Amino acid sequence: MLVIVPGGNAPSGSERDLLSRDSFDQYARAVHADGMPTIFDLRAFDGPVFGTFNIGPLASRVSCPEPRTEVRAAQDVEIASLCGPPPRPGPVPADPLEPSSPAQIALGTVLVLAALSIVGFGWARATRLYITAAATLSPAFGLAAFTLTAVALERAGVPLTGSLGPSIVSALAGAGGYVAWNVAERRTVEDPAPEVDER
């Protein structure tokens, strides 16, 4: 990466003029070595002179045609290339986080709570809690089941991206709780509490 310092109206021999000459020479060497370096003009560095950078002095130092215009890639970024095809503006980036309405947030909260409760109820009942206590604590059990299952499967090499990995986590976390509950119920039936002789 090269930082090009525009000379502007700096006096000959001044620090800015020397920095500008050195940066131009480095760019010329990069062109001869690589062939197609790209110029980025950033508002954060250029401040009030952003968008006014003259690439003519650079073109005079290399045997490449000067591009007609720079391309405004973003509000604070311009791109130019002295060698190779001129840059073309790409598509407008989509915002990955679209705003949600209060109704969507409320619905999402209810769905998450329902999923945690369904997954955690089996695990809560497997600890021999009463139905009321199990239903109350099922979201906490569900969160723990999701977390532990996801960590174990991720360690085993199952990717947690896309839809397949999370689906496997959900299935194992949910089914495992009800299997454990069924096993606990069978053990309770097979091993009843000892009767106390009151005589």
C-alpha cells in the first residue's frame, strides 16, 4: 500500500514537496513491478480537497494512459487506475441489518421463548420437577441445551452456518430432553420408592 502525497502549491524543496516526489516515485516503481496498482482517494485523509486530486503528474511518470475520470465508489471514496481497465462502480451495498418493526420484534421474542420452552421442557421434566416448575424453568433449560449442544457439535466439526447445522442442533437439543425424560420416567416405575413399615 502506498500513500500518495499531492504536492499542491508547496514550495520546491519543502518537506511536502519532497514527500510528494517520493510517493510519486514509489507509485511509478509499483506500476513497473505490478502493472496495475489502484489509487484510492479517501475523504478521511484528504479532507476539504477530497475529489480534486490531479492524477496527471502520476500519469506523466509511467507509460500508461491517463484515465478520463475517477470513479466515486462511495460517499467518501474515489478510485482511479492509471494502468489496466478503468474501475467501474459496483452495486450499492445492501444493508445487512434491516430495521424491524415493533410487531416483528414482539413476534420474534414470542417465537424464541416458545422454542426455548419446547426444547427445555423435556430436560426440566427429566430432573423430576413438577409440571408447573418444569414449565416455568423450561426456557432456561432450553437455552442451556441449545448452547451445550451447539458447542459440542461445533467441536465435532459440524458447521453452525447455513440451515443444516442449526437444524441438527435444534433436533438433538429438543429430542434429547424428551428421551432423557422418558428414561427418567421408566427408572421411576422400575425402581419405586421403598415402603416404610409403620409397625
